[in-house]
Amino acid sequence: MNLVKMALSYLNRNQPSYLILFVTSTCNAKCSFCFYGSEVACKDRKKNELTTSEFLRVSKKCGNVPYLLISGGEPVLRDDLFEIIGYFIENAHSQFITVPSNGLSRERSVELFSRLTSKYPKCHFRAAFSIDHNDANHDISRGIDGCLAQVLETTAAINDLKKTRSNLTMDIVSIYLNSPSQNHGVLRKWVRENIGPDNHELHLLRPEWPRLVHDKCEPDACIGELALYRAGSTARENRAFSPFFRGLNDLYIRGLEKVMSGKLLATCTAGKKFTVISETGQVRLCECRDDVLGDLRENDYDLRLILKKSARFIKYVVDNNCTCTWECAVSCNLVCDPAFIPKLILATLKQKRITERTAV
């Protein structure tokens, strides 16, 4: 773990430390609630995806990016995903890499994380699998028969891999679907007993921006469930800075009520400390808004150049107190806001004590 490079990235206010990298719009599930559904349905996008060599060029010009989130579509369906992630580890010094998945591709997932954890032992990898129900309703919500059974096979295989890989974390992510068929208490217990992940997170169903809360979502009930998911996590993972990430998640949950009411929790850092790159090379301000800052192919694959050109627009967004409930954005904003440093330190120390008690 290169603490110096992480610190330098964090201290540079115009260097993204968190990059959300879409690698494909291809997906083998049919989730009706997918926020990227229109892109997944567009067959022409596949033809325009960045090539392996183009991702290499992007990785060499994006600066020092410690935290990398791979997205899609279904990321593991990309045959060259191992190479792409490797480019960002070697050229952008990425040290924390998250790959979310629907769990439908067991062999691909196991091979990917086996190769990554072996070749890059100083990086930490997080496999995040989606489970929304503990019964047939999961298959219905994901549009694939047998989906839940396949996720169980994949998570079992990753759990086996974890036994020999100290730099691998496996999490389950559930979406708050605002559905009476979704019993969160039963789901949490089932996941804990049948999978035993390092963390079980609850994410909000993404509304159309600028709405902050999806239809039929009851903010108080949702916040309560988020807290229960966090409290039920095992606190046994060995990821570096695990108490920090857990403490940050606690701050996110505690601040969500303010965000849902339309108030600003922390100044948005989109386009500065975090940004989004689509699989076709478009640089977007974030996942919530439709604003495109530039095209990498038209700017010599230079992410920082595009962000520099867009500085005036980025400032306009910040000055208008743009806010959202997107977990990645809110968390990054909290980390980068000096006013939250004392609270973040206290939350981290609290989680460290919990981890120590659990390990005894």
C-alpha cells in the first residue's frame, strides 16, 4: 500500500482520487430498475467501446487515482478486464479496486479475482455481488431464471478463494426496491447464514435526477434499514483502512436524512475529486446527471485536460449546491470536506474498537 501516493492524490484538490470506470454496457441480466438500462439496451454502444489499447492510454494520463470502481453493464463479461484493471494499477497507482457483479458468471469472476489478487498482492480487491431477495423474487427482479442459485454458487467460490487471498473482500449489495415483496430483516438473516459476506450494504434505487428520493420511498424507513444493514455487517474483513471505510459509511447514513430533505451535506466534488468515464470514452460529471464534460478520443485520452477545460461548468454546479443520494458521490464529498474530518476520525476509531472486540 503506497500511502505517499494516496496522500498526494488526496491533497491535490483537482486530481480525481476516485474514478468510476464503465468498461461495457453488455449485460446478461435484465433488471427493470437499472439506471443504465437505456445504455444496456443500445446495441450500437458495444461497437464504440474503448479498446484495450485505448484504456491503456487513458490510464497513463488520468493521474494518481487510488480508488477505482469498475462498472457496466456486467463488468466481468469484458474479456480484457484483467488487463484494463492492471493498467490502472500500474499507471494510475490504483490501490483499492471494486468490481460489482450480478454473480451470473462464476468462472469469469473466480478467474478475474484469482489473477488480480495473485499478481497485485499490495492492492486490495472488493467483489460486490447483488442480491435483492432471498427467494424467487430475486430472479424476477433481475429478469433471469435461476439467477439467485447462480449468485450463491459464485459467492461460495469467491469465499473459497478468500481463504488463500488476504487482499480480497466479498460484499453483498442489495437495492432498496420500495417493494412489499422485499423483507429486509429476512434478507439480512438469509445472506448472513447462507453467504457470510464481509459486508452487506443497502443502496438506494436511483431516481431520475434532480429528484432525490424515488417514488414510494419512505425516507425514515429507508434510513432505518440502512443503519440495520451496517450494524449487521461482520466487521471481520482484513482490508487495509477497513475501520475508515466503515466509519465513512456510518457518516453517510447519518447524513442521509439531511440530503433527502434537499439540504447540502457536503460540497460536491464531482469533476475534481471523483469523476465518471463511460465505456465509449465520454467523461461525465457524475452518474446522476447527464452532463458530458468531454470525449477522451477527442482530447488525446487525457482525463485531466477535459476536467481542466470544464472547470467553469464544474464551478457552476458546485455554486448551485448540487446534491444527491448517490453513495459514491456523498462519501467522496464527506472525505474531502475539512469540516467532516473530526467526525470521520471519531467514526473510524469507533469502528476500530468494534473490529477489535469482534476479533477477540
